[in-house]
Amino acid sequence: MIGTNIYISQETQESLVKAAALQQVSVEELASSILKESIKEKFGKNSDYSEKKREFDVNPLREMQPYAYLADPNEPAISPDDWEINQDY
């Protein structure tokens, strides 16, 4: 939760207090719900991220096949020439 100070006119404050009394909720709860609804309308998104289920991105590798080792298992993976070069070090 983020606490913030906002400016509202005296008239708006009085209206908010009266509306909260009629709905039997705290002024803070009413102001929070009004802001939440307004943000949803203004930006078209759900502003309460904790309630929103997280959706994962589609795996870009989903359609790919696993790597297949196509070499003959009887043949060495490293050529004899390369093997000899590496043995010198």
C-alpha cells in the first residue's frame, strides 16, 4: 500500500465525509474505492495487481523439436586431427 497526500477541495471533502457516513464505511475506504474505480476507467487496467492472476508469457520454444544428435555413435565426435592438436597443450 502506498500512502500519499492529495489535495481535494473543502466541498469535495464534505461530500466524501457525507457519502462515507451514508455507506457506513471510513472516509479512507471510500476514497480508495473511488480512486481504484477511476483508475480502472481512465487507464482500462486492473489497478489492484495483488488480486490479478499473473499470466506467463508464451514459451517461444514451445513449437520447436528437441535437438537430435545425428552423428554415428561409433564415430568419434572430435576428429583425430583436432584431438591431436588439443593433446599438445
